[in-house]
Amino acid sequence: MDPTQPHAGEVLPPDPRSFPDFAAERAEADPGFPLSSPAPSARRRATSEATWALLGLNIVVFLWMVFHGVSVTSPTPDDLVRFGANATDFTISGQWYRLVTATFVHVGIIHLATNMWCLYNLGLLGEPLLGRWGLVATYLITGVAGNLLSLLVNVVRRDLSVGAGASGAVFGIAGILIVLLSNKRLPIPGVELQRLRRSVIQFAGLNLVIGLGTAFSSVIHIDNMAHIGGFLSGLALGPSLVPKMTSGRRQYLVRQKLTFAVASFLLVLFGYWISHLK
């Protein structure tokens, strides 16, 4: 996201507390499912550890910035660059770690709160389907993919803007959920499964439209390329996982590792190609 204005105007995803607790039911029926925690008191912890960890890391980074003199509401581009934002000149010159660190840096408290609420909702829905490490991998891979697409556009346009925020990764989680929720073998009634999937599609679609609409605004600046890149990469990750979701834990985890490894390799190649465009 462009740092000149905080991220605003997003449509929030549905509250996961209204979703059926299908993951635990599936765990009892099939120990191979990503989540296996039959104890109700431990179930929520088991299905949300990665979500809370990602939320906590984003919040800690923001507090660290504030404690070091960064404005709570209006960080400057220099502030964002200092704490790891995706800055075209710095990233393309070899500071590729910014593609990752930028997913934890936010442009003010409103930007942070909006992204964290979306991450909370989508994370609690996605973690039972992906597992803890699967959710973290999806966050990082799709967040980097979004930042790479943004970087490519900036290099082509010779734009030196600075991007930051978790929204690319949030869109990535939405993208992979749209695909995973198409699996009719999930232990969810058909009508409910369609409702969940439709809710995520509406969330992603409306936010993409809102973001594209700000391209004509001089007040709000949203990095639409990061959103689109994150969303498309999330969609791309999903199809190879669907066939193994109900094939047992071992097979599913093997497929996850292979899928995420291939995706990471492709992102490295994409970044290498971008580095030779300057």
C-alpha cells in the first residue's frame, strides 16, 4: 500500500464465530485431517495458534515502530522504509527481505486495525483447513507474491513509491479459501459450504473493486497490484491441495510442502527476472 494515506474503505469478511465447527468434527472422524483436537477446551487454541501468532507479530512490529518515534496515524515514507517496507529502489538493489518484512509493516493504526480484523476472520476460517504452518506459509507466499507484482509495476513505471501492509497476504488467504471451500467432501452441509465460499468471494470481490476505484482518487492510495498479486497467488495455490485434503494427514502435508516449495521457487525466479528489468 502507498504510504501517503492509511488503508481505508475495506469490506470486512464474515465473523467466523457464525461458522460451524466442522474441523473438530472432521478430526474425530479422520485423524488425518489437518486439525486433530477432540477436546473442546483445546480446540479453539489448536485451530487459531497461527492466526494469533500472525496477529501478534503485526501488532508487535507496529508498537516497535511507535516506540521508536513513528507516528501512530501518519508514518512518513522514510519511517516505513526504515522498518522494512517494500521500497522499489532498496528492494531491487538487493534488499529482497523487504518483500517479507513489508507484510508486517503498517501505515498507521487504521491500516493495522482494518487488516488485522480481516486476518482474524479469514485466519480462523482458514487455519483448520490449512493447519498452522500451512496458514503461515500461505500468508508469507501470497504476501511476497503481491509485493513482487507491485514491485514489477513500479519498476516498469519507474515509480519509487513505498508499499507496506498485510493486505496482499489477506487477499491471498481469501484466494486459497475460495478454492479449498469448493471441496464437496468437507464435512459441511452443502448449503453452508456454498454460503461460506460465497461470503469469501464477496469479501474479495468487493474489496478489489473498492481498491481499483481508489485509482481515480487523489485522497486514498491503495496498492492494488499487491492485492491482485496476493489474491491470484492464493487462487493458484489451492487446486493442488484440494484432492489431498481428505486423504489423510501425511499425504496432505506432503502435498502442502511440495506446493509451497514450488511456489517459493517460482517467486524466486520471478524476482530474479524483475531484478534484470532495471
